[in-house]
Amino acid sequence: MPALPDHRAAAHVFVADLERPQLDEGDRHHLTQVLRLRPGELVTAADGAGRWCPCHLVAGERLERSGDVVVTSAPRPELTVAIALTKGNRPELAVQKLTELGIDRVVPFLAARSVVRWDGERADRHLRRLRRVAREAAMQCRRTYLPEVTDLTDFDAAAGRPGAALACRGGQPPTLDQPTVLVGPEGGWSDEEQARGLPEVGIGPQVLRAETAAIAVATLLGALRAGLVAPAR
């Protein structure tokens, strides 16, 4: 059996218990009404913590396990991208793509020049949405580990994470020695934020939109971790 979920499966879902995999209402609707799967089709199920198993869809729109549980190792080091709040649906786009690119943790934070503010119920609503986007993207790209989308925090807390660096035009090439990269808002970093003295990571000569910068950082860090590109000398 392959270490990663079988690419031949018609779909991939997350369940609470691999011994007795059960679909929630949303996933059941997606499999049967959107993808139009029929009884007997192969589906892989994962628990979000690195374990997965093959299943078959059976009558009654249920899953039935059809093989052993496989345990996959988490890639190291853990990769974190912290994203300053931005307008519109840009945070959702960033979370979706960071999940597809293998980022382990997404940290939404409030920067000095963030235009939008999430407070109270609004923050809870946005965070629920981002976590749902991450889960759906992890199903689509067949991850066995669900990425963590943390609670909203501030710049100081994000900057205090281990191995943190700022994404800045003109910075040094990304490195796995700084596996946490902070991406600023539309207006860039304030003088006070840059005075924090964190290492600066560059991702090209152009001025990028916040969501583009986050995706570029994730692509480079993921490629370094996977050994697809060599570290800068």
C-alpha cells in the first residue's frame, strides 16, 4: 500500500475515527451530489493527524474501510506563514493555496497598517471560514495532515514565533533556518515593525500583493523542504 493516499481514489475526506469512518453531512453531499460517486467507488479517509486508510462508498451513502490504516510521517521542519489581515477574500485565497502547497500552520495577525479589523463575532466567523477553506483544500490535494489555522493574533505574537522572518523586498533568499515567515498588509510594514530586527526574506524584485507574497513564500519554503531546490549559497 502506498505511503500517501491512493491517487486512484475518487475522493479524499477527513473523518474523526478511521476505525469507523463516518461522513458528516457536508462531505456526504459533496461525494454523492457534487462528485456523484456511486456505491463501490474507492475513497480515501484521513484523520488529519497523519493516518489514512482506503474505504469504499457503500449503500446508504456510508464509508466502509477496505484496508489497513497507514501512518505517514510529518514533514520537517514545520512551515508557518503568518498573514496580515487584508481586504476582501484575499485571506481565503491565501489559506487555500498555502494548504495546497503544504504549509503546516497559517497565522492570521493584525499589522499596524492592516486596513480591516476583525473583532468579536466577526473574527470568529472569518476564522471558521478560513478553517473550512483549509479543510476543503486539504481534501482536494489529499493531505493526511490538516494545517492549523490559528486564532487571530497581533504582530508581536506572530514575530515571536520560533524562526520568524519578515517578507521584505530586497531581503535574503528564504531558508529553512527561518521556517516562519510573516507577510505584511497592503501598506507594507511600519517603521516600528521593521525595527523589531527580524531577519528579512526576499521573494523577488517586484512589489507583490499580500496574497501573492504569501503564496510565493510557501512555494519556496515547500520546495526547499522537499529538496526540489538547493539552498542559496
